[in-house]
Amino acid sequence: MHSTLSVLSDLVAAAPSPAPKSIDEVIENITAWIMGIIAVVATMFLVIGGLRYMAAGGDPAQVEQAKGNFKSALIGYALAVLAPVVLQVLQGILGG
């Protein structure tokens, strides 16, 4: 009777190793990761801006900080959308 650990190690040993990826697949994966990370950070700025705006209570300084957070979120979303384009341009420049 095998223990759970030995069964898991047998499954890992029997699993086929992934084939090496082409440079195009690697660039696509990097693009997806970059877009995801930027979108998460932009969403965080959007949430922080919304919370600041709601908590401002009419304070002009707090409202301006909230607007700054909204602008940062907008820039972040624009970068997330443009990330594939930028990486495509870089790939063209580098001869990929």
C-alpha cells in the first residue's frame, strides 16, 4: 500500500515534461502577464481613488488626490491595452 506522498511522487514522475516553447509563445505569455499585472494595479488605483473621493467630505485636497488616483488608473488601463502593441514593436525592432 502506497502512502499519499509516494503516489503523488509517482504521478509527478510519470507526467510528461513540457516541450520547449518558441520565442513567440514566451512573448505571448509575457504579454499576458504584463497586461494582467498592469490591470490589477490600475484597478487598485481606481478603488483607492473611489474610496478617497467618498471619504473626502468636501475637502478639496482630498478630492484632488482622488482625481490623481483616477488619472493614474486611466493611464494604467491604457498601458494594459497598449502592452501587446509595445511588445510587438519591440519584437519587430529586435528582429523577432
